[in-house]
Amino acid sequence: MNKFFDYLMGDMTDGAIRELLDYICRFTAVFSGDVPVEGRMGNYRFCASDLDSGHVRIHWVEIGRQRIAVDAVV
């Protein structure tokens, strides 16, 4: 999870990162499986997949037009 915060700290506030992380976890639990899904929360886009262990792998986050490769498990 620290990797996720480290990659996004320069572009987002802590509160926005936590809100996005919560949304991604809920979104992937509903729509994902082994297949990565793309989603959107406001101006942020993301690609993530739900892992069997109850964790979520976040592949990338897009802020505006900047795509940030994250590849973090939270």
C-alpha cells in the first residue's frame, strides 16, 4: 500500500488518495475477478484486479492526461 501512496503523493492529497483507494477496492470487488477492469472516479481513471487473497492489484492510475504505472497490491 505504501507504494500506491508513494506514486500518487505528488499529484493528489492524502485524503483524495484514500478516497480513490477505497473506491477502487469496492469497485473491483463488484466488477472484477481474475480479469483487470478499468474504472473512473471523477477525474481519476484506473485499472485494477481483485486477487483471490482478498487484496487488490492496482495496475495504473490516470490523473488528467497523465497515466501513472503503479502495479501495487493493497
